[in-house]
Amino acid sequence: MTMIFGIPVQAFLGQLLVGLINGSFYAMLSLGLAVIFGMLKIINFAHGAQYMFGAFVGFLLLQWLNIGYWPALILAPLVVGVVGMAIERTMLSRLYSLDPLYGLLFTFGLALVIEGVFRYYYGVSGQPYAAPQALAGGTNLGFMFLPNYRGWVVFSSLVICLGTWLAIEKTRLGAYLRAATENPKLVQAFGVNVPVLLTLTYGLGSALAGLAGILAAPVYQVSPLMGSDLIIVVFAVVVVGGMGSILGAIVTGYVLGLAEGLTKVFYPEASNIVIFVIMAVVLLIRPAGLFGRDA
Amino acid sequence: MAELSTRPTEAKSTARLEWLLVALGIVALLAAPFFFYPIFLMKIMCFALFACAFNLLLGYTGLLSFGHAAFFGGAAYFCAHTVKVWGVTPEVGILIGTAGAAVLGLVMGFFAIRRQGIYFAMITLALAQMFFFFCVQAPFTNGEDGIQNVPRGFLLGLLDLGRPLNIYYTVLGVFLIGVFAIWRIVNSPFGMVLRSIRENENRATSLGYSVANYKLAAFVMSAALAGLAGATKAIVFQFATLTDVTWQMSGEVILMTLLGGIGTMVGPMVGAGLVVTLQNTLATSGFPVTIATGAIFMICVLLFRRGIVGEIYAKLPGIKK
């Protein structure tokens, strides 16, 4: 059997794939955080809970209405996004004039409520959610066996990340968004409805989390706790990348996912702290983050 | 907020009123174990000290740490381990726990103070999570089981802490010492510099203060005092588990401080009392604590950001903070 650094190549690539999958979710979630932070100057602590909410919407659609994966892929982000917009409109929008820390505390409370509700009804154990028929099985790539669904996750997360980046950098609405980030008052004076833009942004960010959740449902089990541990890792990713750049958030997400996968190969005990270690090192060398502008 | 025109006699009478209230509070705490369940009171005192230590950082320095559970739970582990395995007396165990938390605070603070505001919160959260994973894997913490059956032992080798009143008054002593230390720090010249950093960091820098060093010092002190609370809790409950190092615990202490009143001396204690009481009540009702905690968070942030004690202060002019 072929070996790389004394590790069988199959195991090596397998862990790398796991890392890439994790990285896909880190990228999607830190992208959503960066989009929300860019406009609202709020760190959305509820992002992990919204990710879990997205997975549960998919699960419940199947349980209650027998609606399968593909419609859920559209419906779950929609539901999460609409709920997010309602929360922004009724509550979050009251906090914009305050210290951003209040936004963090509010969304932390929100995360606890969402998580608490699902925990109350579904306990802490995971619920299985099957991958769709079309993506069952796997493909032999010659050097490794690739489960189709995992390939799909990597592919779609790349499309989502690139799509969001293009939408913000290249479209008119994106230009409004960026302008409102720089100078909301001026943009408002030009006749753009900034409060609606803020609501849409929070909706979009929440929907991204929901979409990541439904994509994750067949990979990990659907569990009320799936978001809370993830969000802390994503925070570390965001600190490493700096939230100044959307592309930076995406790239950092994938790279750190891969770094985590590699650590699993060589030193498994450290695999769940390696991202935090990288964060500490980056703080020493470049406190503003790899892609960040100095605050 | 304070009335600048307050005449000296008024100020004196307010101060006298404050001392009277403090004395009444101490008397009440001395008498309390005869009326309430001592373990419950000791739990409140441990959390009240924890929240006051946290408030030293949030309320007086303006730094929101989302990782204070690491110091609270970490000190509990250090204390429980040294008392149970090394066989040291409880006061030595508590001191070791406190010192351990201070060292941990020095390391975490060193990284965290490199960023401000929201980033500071996220970094402390991530570092505390790292410590959590360390506690899951390190052999001395016994993983999921935690350190059980920690002997309460004899204070200074003499006083049997197995007796309810002895341990109660010991915990009360620790609590009062801790709160007094915080009060001294806050009202010292050092504390004034911390407040100036909270109000305007750039200005403090331009006045020649080494802001980073002051922040780090405040962080270490806050961590050590949180550790004092955690180590004492380990002696009271005779165990140290992973619960105390989770991010939920970091959130809980924020809630206590926010609910009671950020930047007030008494607020965190009131908040701790309310949150612990609420948890005890809900524990038997079947209603999930997480939902209640989260809802209180949202309500506090939306409706009364000054907290209960802060709102009372705001309603009653003439009482200084």
C-alpha cells in the first residue's frame, strides 16, 4: 500500500476529506458571520443555533409533511431566513445604536432559547437524516473512495461561497450593501432604504446558516447541540481570518478545516484544539487577523 | 449621573447609609444559616463572588470575557485535585486553585488583550473552549466523571469543615475577603485607571498609561478571584466536574452580572442570587433552564441594560455608585 509520511494514503486522504467537509461548513458559517458583521456590526452568536434550526427544519419537514431533501434545501434556509428577519425587525434593530457587545449578548440569549426549545422536545441525542437517493453510494476515484454526498457538500459549499461573494462584489444590491457598510447615513440620503437593507442582510446571513444546516443534516446527525460547539470553532476561524473581507472568511474556513483534518492524521489528540492554537499563533504574529484591516 | 452639587453633609449621610446597609448585610449573612439551607447559601456566595470578580473586568475595565468558566472551573479542578490526591488542607487547596487560575488568566489574558471589543470576547471564548478540551482529556480531571468525593478536611488542620456551620462561616469569610479585595481594587488609584480605560482607551493611552499592562493586570486579578470562588465551591460541594468549565458557565456569569447591574458592587451579587434561585426552582419544575436563561438575557439587553441594581441607582439620585 502506498504511504505518505508513514500513513496509508487511503487514511490520509480520508481524513483530508473529513477536513474539507468540516472546512466547507466553517467557510459557509464564517461567511454568514462576516456578512452580518459587515453590515450590522453585530456578531451573531445565534449563528450556530440557526444552523441547527436549518437542519431541524429539514428533519421536521420530512417527519411531518413527508417533504424530502431537495425541497428542504430551498425551504429550510427560507424558514430560517424569515424567522431571522422577524427577529431583526422586532428586536435586534433596537440595538444598533448601542455598544456591539449588547448585540453579542442578545444573540447569545437567542441561541440559548432556540437550542433550549429543540432540546426540550428532542433531547440531546442525534436524529438520523438520510442523504437523498440520487446522492447515495460513492464513486471510486482510483486513489480513494468518495461518498457522493460528501462530494456534493464540498461542491455546493464552494458554489454557495463563491455565489455570495459574487453577489456582494458584483451586483447592484451588493454595491448598496457595501456602500451602506461604509457610510449608512449617506446611502440613506441617496434614497436607499437602509433599515430594509439591514433586515435583508440579517435574513441572508441567517439563511446561509440554515442552508449549511440542511446540508450538514445527512453528514452529521440532526441534534440540538450540533450548532453550539461549532459556533465557537467558527469564532476562532473568524478571529484568524479577520472579518474585514468576505473572501478572507471563506478561504480561512477551508484552510483551517484542512489543517484540522491533517492534525487528525498526525496527532489525533490535538485535533479539536488545533484551530484554537492556530488562532493564538495568528494573534501573536498578526493581531488583526490574516485578512483583517486594523480596527 | 452623580449629582455634582451634592453638599458634603448629604454625601456624608449617604456614605453612612451605605455602611449601615453593608453592616446589615453582613449581620444577615451571619444569621442566615439558621433560617435557610446552608448549602444553598454557600452556592449563592460562591457564584456571587464569581460574578463580582467577572464584573471587575466587565464593569470596571470594560472588557467582556466569554471565558471566565475556565478560571472558575479550572481552580475547582486544581483545588479538588490537590486536596484529594496530594492531601493538602482545604485553605492550601483553595490558595493553589486561586494561584492556578491567576496563571491561567495570565496566559489567556496575554493573547486576548491583543484585540478589543467583540474580538476580545470571541478570543476568550475560544481559549476557554481549548481549556475545556484540555480538561476533557487530561488524566487528573477524570474526564466525564470529574473529581468526586473531595474531602472537606480541617481548616488549618484544626477546624472540621464537615460540620455545616464551620464550612458556612469559612465560605462567608472567603466571600467577604474576596468582595473586600474587589472593592479595594475598584476604589484604588489603579481602579481609577481601569475606569478611564473603560471610558476612553485612546485617551488613557495618550495620558501615558500602559493600557495593555493595566488590562492584563485586571484580567489576572479577575481570573484569580473567579478562581477563589471556584476553588471554594469545590470544597463546598466536594467535587469538580466539566460543568464548571463549559461555555454555558461563562454565559451564566455574564447573565448574573447583566441582570444585577454591570459596574455596580452589589448588582452581581443580586444577579447571582436570583439566577441560582431560579435554577433551583426550575430544576424541579421540568421547564428547561436554558430557555429561561436565554429569555432573561434577551429581556435584559432589550429592556433594562443597567440591570436591577443599576435601575434602582438611576431612580434614586444622590446614591453614588
